[in-house]
Amino acid sequence: MKPDELLLIGKITGAHGIKGEVRVYPYVDEQTHLSPGKEVLVEPPGQKASPYKLKQARVYKKVVRVGFETVEDRSQAEALAGSRLFLPRSELPPAEPDTWYWCDLIGLDVYDTEKGFIGRVETMIETGSNDVFVVRGNESERLVPAIEDVVLNIDLEAGKILVEMPEGL
């Protein structure tokens, strides 16, 4: 991946309050990149991405409440629902060894050692004890625990995750 490549860092899930704030479901663990004055690219569904300058960002439970300088009321915020947020990779600190940004894992193909291709990582869930891949296949959705006993290999270059699913999953 190139350092200037844009990374998907989150998705706007809806408006918050009446002053134009939005709720962002983050795809990256570290939120220091969402500081006042920073610019992010916001891509509404079916439209081109545009730069938005951050006025504020506050972590609240599993979402980030974000205010943009040019979004002043709830109707403007509601219009951004479903938008994806991007940053250049160079804006994020490098990942620790054997750790990955969620945005790098979303979209990877998942293969089971016995069943072969089982689907693609659609999103991730933070459970407290470990993260969970939400893997959508042709007709089904599976929750795959992101733990060492299950995830055998992550190959970002090949776009693949190799897993050994526990009995019953």
C-alpha cells in the first residue's frame, strides 16, 4: 500500500443532536487523527468525496461524534448519513507488528482450511475481549473471532485471511 493511498477510516451512521454533528462508526482504533482543524474526505453514497474540516470529535462508547465546520444543522448532518470517511495513510501512525488497522482488513477474502472460501470481511465488531470479523458469503453471514487460535494468517498483499473455524461455526 502506498503512503499517500486513501484509507477508509469510518462511516457516518447518522446525525447527532441539532447542531450538525454526525455519528461515525470508526474502522480504526486510534482516534488521534480526528482532531480539530484536520481535513478528512467525506464520500456520500453515489457521490464524489469532498474535503471537510473537523471542528470537533469526541469518542462516545463505540462511535465518534464529529462536527464539521461547514455542517451547521441537523438536516445537513442527516444528508451525510451513509457517507464514508477517508484519510491518507500518511496521516495514520504505522501499525504495531502483528496488528492491523480494521480498514486494511475490511474487504479481504476469508478462506477456511477445510471449506475454502467462506466470504469477505464486511465489517468488524469490538467485543472487549477480542475483535470479531463479520464475514459475508454468498448466502450467509458468519462471525469469526479474531484470535490466534482461529486466524492463522493475514496476507494484505494477497488480500486473504486464512482461518481454521472452530467446531460449530
